[in-house]
Amino acid sequence: MTTSAPSKNYADDVSLLVVTLDTNPFFWSSFPFHFSEFLSQVLAFLNSILLLGQLNQVVVIATGCNSCSYVYDSASDKNHASTNGTMPAIYSNLLHNLDEFVAKDQQLTTPHHKPGTIPSSLLSGALSMALCYIQRAFRSGPMHPQPRILCLQGSTDGPEQYVAIMNAIFSAQRSVVPVDSCFIGSNNSAFLQQASYITGGIYYRPPQMEGLFQYLSTVFATDLHSREFLRLPKSLGVDFRASCFCHKQTIDMGYVCSVCLSIFCEHHDKCSTCRL
Amino acid sequence: MNNIAGKPLNGDLEDDDEDEANDDGLEAWERAYTEDRSWESLQEDESGLLRPIDTTAIHHAQYRRRLRALASNAATARIQKGLIRYLYIVVDLSKAASERDFRPSRMAVIAKQVELFIREFFDQNPLSHVGLVTTKDGVANCLTDLGGSPESHIKALMGKLECSGDASLQNALELVHSNLNQIPSYGHREVLILYSALSTCDPGDLMETIQKCKKSKIRCSVIGLAAEMFICKHLCQETGGTYSVALDESHFKELILEHSPPPPAIAEYATANLIKMGFPQRAAEGSVAICTCHEEAKTGGGYTCPRCKVRVCELPTECRVCGLTLISSPHLARSYHHLFPIVPFAEISPSSQNDPNHSFPNTCFGCQQSLLSQGFGAGNKAELSVSCPKCKQQFCLDCDMYIHESLHNCPGCESFRHSKSVTIAQ
């Protein structure tokens, strides 16, 4: 039994932006750009989204190394302005929740990862939570905002999350929710490139981190309808080749088991995964 | 004045005789009161106000029951599923398909639902093939061959919707049997028959044909639109398929969409093989090549077969020159959720939630919706919610349905690193 895509009764130009924010401490400690400067640019960007339209909504999910959690929801009634009025409500709430989240995430860290490698952040969890929230928005009434997801990611892809991320991508494709990615790490992220290609979003790596706000506001701030009128970064060469299960190398011709769909580069008599 | 209402619609009096005799003399608006009875869908609530019946609670209860039935069969073992399927859809275009008991007619409903089914089928089984067969005037014709592109099947079906004559079950099965004998041995052979007639006009012994299909390991399923027939039930029991009869349009849609996820595979039915497949790269923008599907020169985005280097326009497909199956890794990934299903969530009754000894969160973990019921005078009563047995996070019923039907990831298990118990590094 499948759920059909919800009927598209969009209120004009109203967007719901769900942002997944990478807070992986292992990544940020080795990255030349400081997390606090990154965060100040992102906060300015989120504020500008809320200023573009009175009905726009922003939800922020923090993607940590051991857990994920909601840190900000502009539509919730729990937002209070800071007590001494020095910051807008969005800043104080988000920073407060983010502080709590990072402290809790740190407590959950166990020294199990291999030294020399940076553990990945839990992008699959954040995407799943974002999609559940967007489904709730679809149920909210006859006219609902146009949802999209923006992934601010720097950590490398964790191969153990491949199946979960692909499931999330296909579900986003069926519900017509574009997944944009702003990737700040060193090498391109294959998962996010595939996500943006399949769902019709934008994948972009900002060349200079000092101008991050500029890139965010020109590429990722526009709503979906207005994107038709803009020249946005084109996706270059998404690599759809598979990797073989035995050597983990990308191959362009291989053997696929008809029962369990494992991919091998050489022909075997028996599939080693399902032993059939 | 009443003759318009009294005239039978189809011209055959035998079927509508009883109805017409009783409603003779009624206008169309009067018949709506006797047939539709729209007042029955209203209910009084506590304060005496009228409101429509709350179907969401009934919907959730049905969904939970269905999930429990599936889970009890599956237990904890992972069932092997037939992922590479070769399915023939047999559409009955006999005179009975033009009946109007399904609005606007059985044929129109079948055509619309088959279109939806084909799209859903290729979404869930990207490596599979579908073919269409129609039966009318006592013969069966192959409308489209087994192919992997949904558009060609849908276009062919929409062009040929005239109904006449009798349906022939044996001819349809013979045709399907001869076609399915040519497919490779690792594929699962299936037939889905959408039968609206109450009889079959056959040239020989239908039981022999059924035994032939059973020997060739073809799994036949039937969805009836009229009434239950013994021969269909016998066919499905012999070959291991499912037989169901649709009550109305929405039930028919439910029944046909139940056939889109892969059925449990009987191990002897298809041999396990390693199939050679290619993973083409996308051609560079601006390159010019003659594509093999349309046979004209095209620029830019297309794929290059890794074995013979010709250009194809879309995936998944079979290279026309060298016969290599070409797919991309997302197509394989679409089927992974059949191999790694998530466990059904356990229900939490509202009474145990009000227990002061346990602390339950007030919001759903996935969508942050409040789990306390909203309503006048409801106070802080908790509603029915579910929780994942692995990560123990609580979810609302809507998230439960979305997660199990579309997302196939538990957000709780994915959001906590050390609760992962399933890895794909197998």
C-alpha cells in the first residue's frame, strides 16, 4: 500500500525550509574556518528567509556525531525573546538549544572510532526527521507552504548510511521535496550530489567560506517557483556507478546477484552474501 | 414523465431487471436517497452537534491490523523476495467489462488503476518487466511485449479500450505461458488477471492449462470485479497466487496496489544467478552521438554503454547493440528496503502513558507533533501512539504510516549512532 503524493495546494510563495546543520565536532576541529563564524553567517541567512515573507517557516535540525535533534522551529510558540533584548528571538533560541544539543552529543561519544579517520555525522537521521516534519506540514490544512530541505554539511559520507540515505532520497522524490546541499568539506559528497540530482535540488560547494552568506542568499534563498527565472549552478557529472562489495572500487560493469542484489566485479558460482 | 428514469442503460434487461422493477417510477434524485444514504456518514458527538464520522481513527485501526497480520507471518526471519519480476497483466475486455456498477464503467476504472499500478510497479521494482495481454471475443491478444518503460505500456492500453464478446481464461494463460517460457531462469514469472466476466469461453481443458502453468512455475493472481469464481480460486491456489474480489473502486485500488511490492519468493521458482549488468556514466554535456532508441543524433545528456560504447537515452534499459542490462546504482538502491525492512512499531495505549512512574515525551520524535489530544475539554489526555522496539522513541500514528509505507527508515534508529543493529557491510 502506498501513499500517493499529497495534493499540491501551495499558498503563493510561502516556503518551509528545513535546514540540517552539521555540528560534528571532529570535522569542525580540523576545519580552517571557525564554527562560530560559520554559525553567524547561517543565522543571518535564516533570518533573511523569515524576512522574505511573513508566513515563511524555518526549522533547524542539528546533525551531530552521535545523535540528531530539532533545535529551532520558527512556528512553535515556545520562542521567547532574550531577556536583555540584545538579540532577536531566533538567535537566542537557536543558540541556547544548540548549546544543549552539543553538550549532550559530546556525552554520548565513545572512543570507538578508528584513529585517523573522522567519524561521519548522522545525515540519514536528520533527513528522516526532516521528511517526517514535512509530512506533518502537508497534513496541516488545504493550503500548505512549499517545503524544501537544505543540508549544510561538511563531514564526509558514512558508507554505513547509504541505504538509509537512499531511502530518504526516494521518499523525498515521491513527495516532490527538493533537497539542496551546500557542502563545505574538501571532497565532493557523492551522497548529497545524488540527493540533489534525484530530487531536483541544487548541489553547491562555496569556493570561499568568508562569503558564505552571499552564496547562501543568492543560490539557496529563493523559493521554488522563482528558481525558474534564475541561473543557478548546474550539476556537473554525478557519478552513478556502483562499487563492488568485495573491493569497494567503483566499477562500470559487474555481476549482480538476482536474490540479494549484491554487486561483484568478478563472476563467482555462489553469491557470498546470500550463499545461494 | 418517468420513462427516462425507467429506461435501462445498457440495453440488456436481464441484469438490471430487479433494480429497475423496484425503482420504476423514481426520479434520479429520489434514487440517490435510496442508494447513497449520505446521512449515515454523520454522527453525534458528546454535545449533540453533528459531525462526519471520524474516519482517521478507523483508518489507523485498519492499518495497524494489517501490519500485525504481516508481522505475524514474517516473524523475525527475513523472507526472500522475488526482486526481478516478469509480470503479465491480463485485462478482460469482454462485454462484462462495460458494466456500469463501477462508476463510470468497469473498463474505465480498470484502465485508470492499471496506469497507476504500472507506475508504482516500476517505482518499487526498477529491474522488472511488464507486459499487457487483453482478452475479448474469445481470444487473447498480446498488447505489449515485456518491457521496462512504463510510458509505452500506458499509451498502448489507453488506445485499446473497446469491450465486446466473451473472455477466455485458457487462451490468455496459454499466451502468457508461451511468452514467459523465453525469459531467463533467474526471473520470477507472474501473471495478474483482472477479471470482470463470470464465465470463460475456452477451446480445451482449462485444468490442463492450469497444470502447465504450475509446472512452469508461473504465479497467477486474480482480482475479480464481479463475484467469486471457483475456477479463479483453483487457479490461484494451484499456482501460489492470491485471489481477491473488489467491492468498490477504492477497494479495487487497494487490492491492485498490494501486488506492487515483491511477493515472498518460493526458492525453487527462480535460480539464483549472478547477472552481468553495466553501470553507465552520464555523457558529457555537448557531446554528440546517435542514440540507439530513437535513431537520431542527440547532444548532451545520455548514457554510454560500457561494453559497446553506444548511447542510450534513459535507464534502466537493455543495450540494443550488445544486450547488456544497463542500470544505475539508485535503481538497485530502490529495492534495498525490501531486503532490509524495518520492524513494525509497538503500540502504546493511552492509559499506560498517564502512568506517573514512566516519563513519556509529549511530542512525536519524527514530526514534533504533540501526542496529547487536542480538543475541547480534552485536557492533557494522551492519544494512541507507537514506539520503535529498537530505539524506544515514540511516534505519532501518521508518522508510523509514513515511515512504514514510504520512508522505510526509523528516524530514531538513524539518529542514534549506538542503537544501530543493522549494518549493510554484509
